Amino acid sequence: MGVLTTGMARLHGEIVASQHAREMIMKDLARGTKDLRKAVTGMLGVFHNTHARMARTSKADCARFIKGVETTVHGLKTTVAGLRKEFSTDLAGARRAWQGKAGAVKAARRNGRARKTRRG
């Protein structure tokens, strides 16, 4: 064999080896892509489940909070209504007391038993 034939044979061997290496790289890339796709799909499933659990927990927490606020507001309304009623009754009693005293003073003046006092 000559130098040209030996060079061509060597070149052919390198080309075949490169093609084989390329095929192996492509298979590895395909396998790696498949593995990554599977891993990402699994992670997304975990994220979805975790998010759903967090949403349920958050919803329950919010519902408990709102129920507590409603209970507190109802208690405040009841307390304030009672205080307003008590205050109203107290004012009415004070009004009657002052009207009674004023009526007694007017009656005494009519009967001549009381004199007006000067303020000064």
C-alpha cells in the first residue's frame, strides 16, 4: 500500500469513529433530555401538591380568622348596645329627676314658699 492509500484508510477510520462518537453523543443527549423531562415533571407535581396544600391551609386559617373577627364584632355590638341602653336609661332618669326638682321649685314659687336666688 502506498502513502495515499494508508492516509485514506486512516481518514476513513477516523470518519467512522467520529460518526460512531456522534451517534453515542446524540443517544446520551436524548437520554439526558428524557431524564430531565421526567425530573422536571416530578418536581412540577410536587410543586402543585405543595401549593394546593398551602392554599387549603391558608383558606382554613383565613376562615378561622374571619370567624374570630365576626365573633369579636358581635360581642362589641352587644356590649355597646347594652352600654347605650344603660346610658339612655340613666339620662332619662336624670331628666326625670331634674324635671321633678324643677316642678317642685315651680310649685313652691307658686305657693310662695321659695324665692329666686341670684347668681353672681
